[in-house]
Amino acid sequence: MARKPTYEELEQRNKELQEIVVNCKQTEETLQEWKKRFMSVTNSIEELIVILDHNLKIQLVNKTLAKAYNISFDKYAKKYCYEFFYGRNDICEGCPAIKVLNEGKVIRDALRYRPDGRIVDRTAYPFIDDKDNITGVIVIGCDITEQKQAEEKLRKSEELLRATIESTADGILVVNDKKEIENNVLTNVKELIEPYLEKIKNNKLDDQQRALLSIMESNINEIVSPFTRKISLEYSNLTPTEIQIANLIRHGSSTKKIAQIMHVSPKTIETHRKNIRRKLGLEGRRANLRSHFLSHY
């Protein structure tokens, strides 16, 4: 016959159970606090975010996605992504989440064309637990509709320009219309490319990405700017860097702005400005460098 526990043993066991209850409560409170922090972080991100489990059931969406699709937790809870977002009974063809689950690696540039005409560029990441097991997928989407529309407008403009030139038998006509064509190209660049370059600048970029963006911006300016070609011919003693700085000065960029674009110190730009003034014969004169460029080119 089993021995009955003594009063002291029962009291000790009761204390142990109370400690377990307290620890569980503290753990639950900690988990709730981390959950709040996690939701705060995801909701502060402007991109669309959805977290799926290994069966592609929706576990969480952030506020950006909820607003874009006008949905609440009650609407998406325990539903499959393909069922909820696309009204399908089976997995979408080329699903990036399936590729992540099967291959265990990040899948990028998975475009999705929504029924409302919006275009989303998606990146899918494996959701890994503390034992390195893939338990789900995080999909982050960026709405690139305006970018794609701008690219399409630019493509059509280029096609029209190419067709106009190819269909023109009289070379003199091309020369008479050259200025207008240059202005059209410059306008297209200003309206269809530069706004998106500015948007990209406002994102968090690493040093290599910023350097590449700066080179791309500089090359675009050189292509569309007749000023760059003129000053290159007239002042062949200017270095490519000085020509680039001269072009930025002519467009009204300050020393600080130029330094940011070229990723150098303002002192370095000041040194280049002095060299440009010397080579242009403006050393010791009070002539404004930008005014000089605007009046002569």
C-alpha cells in the first residue's frame, strides 16, 4: 500500500506548483511583450509582409498589406494564401513560397500582377526555428506599379523616336528636329526616371548600391546633357570628375549636395571647384561659376 504524503511534503509540493505557475505566467508575459514588439516592427515597414506556415496557411500580415487588401485578422486567419489572395483551390504556378520550402533559399524578383492592375515585386525568405528547421515562409512585397508604368512610357517614347528617325529619308530634317528630339528625351528623363532615382535614394542602401546609383545617375546626366558634351570639347583639359562636377553645378547642386552624390567630402569638392575655375580662366575673379556655365553653354 502506497504511503500517504505528509503535510510537509504536500506543502512543499504546493510551493513548487506555485513557482511553476509564476514562471509560466512570466514566460507568457515575456512572449506577449515580444509579440507586441514584433508586430510593432512589421507594422512600421512600408512593404507588404505576410508570414505563412509550412502548409501555406496565413499566420500574420502587417498593416501595409492589410490596408492594401482591406482585410482583418478574422478574414485571413487559418486560410491558405492562394485561397485568400487569389481565390484559387490549389497552389499558384511558380509560387515563390513553395520554392523556398523545397530549396531552403531566398527567392527574389517574383512578380505578381494583381487583378486591380497593381504590380508587386516579391521576395520570399525561409522562416527558420532555433533548430535550423524551415517552419514557414516570410514574403515581402514592394508595389512597383508606377516604376513599371514609367518604364513602359519610356520604352514607347524610345520606339517612337527610333521609328521617326528610321522613317525619315531626309537627313536635314533630322538635323532641323535634333533640338526638339533632345528636349523630348531630356523631358522624359526628368519626368520618368529622375523621380524614381530620388525614391531609391531615400531607401536604406549599402555603400555599393549607393555607388552604383551615383554612377548610373551621372551617366544619365552625361547622356542627356548637351552642356556636358560642349564643355568636354571646349575644355579638354578638364578631367571626367571635373566635368561631372561642372554639370552638377550648372544644375544648381550645392557643394554639400555634390559631395553626397559623389560620396566624397565637401572639402574635396571645393578643391575641384578651384581647379575648374583655374582651368576656365576664372581664378581670382568674382564671377559665379554656375552663372558662367548658364551664360556660356
